[in-house]
Amino acid sequence: MHFIRSDEDLAGHIEELVRAHPVFAPLRESAGVVPVRWLDRGFRGLVFVITGQQISVAAGRAIYGRLEGALGDITAETLAAADDTILREAGYSRPKMRTLRALQEAALSGGLDLAAIEAMDAGRAIVELSAIKGIGPWTAEVYLLFAAGHPDIFPAADVALQESMRLAFDLPARPSTRALREISDAWTPWRSAAARLLWAYYKVRKGGKLVTPV
């Protein structure tokens, strides 16, 4: 796999996507240069994605910032040393606190090897991450796409991607998660480029509003 680790990598993947699926050419024209957006790889990055589940980007960043201020470096060890009061005061809900504790335990027990997971094919990597209680496909996909730079990930449950598909291809309604996943399967092995291009296109259509999960 050729991972997306730079602007040049992403431009190359988008070029291959457009070559294989010319329907994306008008979207590329509208979106212009699509920058690579990055998360920290490893434990910190996964904590960030968990923090941002089902809330706005701004809210997720604020909560994560408070946690970082309380812990300093966010690691499995510093998280384990922090009691639940610190997490609650940072803004974490009980379900997210349980997910962070499950992640912490997996990391400390040696049962979580993010470097190995990142190198797996998309399906297997998502299954491995989703085995941690509280981590679902969306969280796994966003981590793999934005932290690992995985080339073949498409978070079909993302509402912004669903809406971008509706706008880009003049659909009567947003496609469901299942329908969009089936559509995106045809874009393998360039699904990450398709997702990033659709997010960028949506940003243009919405007047520059940030819509990616990071």
C-alpha cells in the first residue's frame, strides 16, 4: 500500500482516482488543491478521535485540550494515573470515559499494537480497532484515514460525506450509510482520496465551512 503521508501523496492518489473514475474530475476542479489534514499517530491520535465522536470539531478540540492540560502528555500511563474526576471535568461523558479506559487497558496489557494495525488492509484494521469496547467503525476509519494515512478508507457513516455525495451527484436525498458504503466500494483502492475530495468539495459548496472530523 502507498500511504498518504504528504500533500504530494494525496495529489497522486486523487489523480489516480480521477483517472479510474472520471466522474470525480468536476469535483477536483471545484475543490482545487486538497491539503492533507493530520492527526497524531498512536495513542494520542486515537484518544482525539474518540473525544470527537458525535460532537462538533470545536467541542472535541476543547475537551481534548483540557485533558491535555490536565495530563500533560496523553499516554496510556498518564491516563491510567488520572481518576475519573479529571476526565469528567475535562468534559467527557460516561460512555466516552468507559471507551478511554478500555483503550488504556488494551494499550497497557500489550493487546493494542497500533503500528501493526495501521499496516493491515482496511477491513482487518477496522475490525481490530472496533474490538475495543466503545470504538465503532467511524472512529476506526477516521483514525486510519487521518492518523495512519491509510489509502483505502471511506467513513460512509459521516454525515458530511453523505451530504457531499448528494450535492456532487445531484441525488434526491443523502445516501444511507449502507448505500454509500456500497457505492464507495467501487472506488477501491482510492477510497481515502475520494473521501478527502468529497470533504473538500463540500467545504467549497458550504462557503468554506470546516466539515472534516479533525
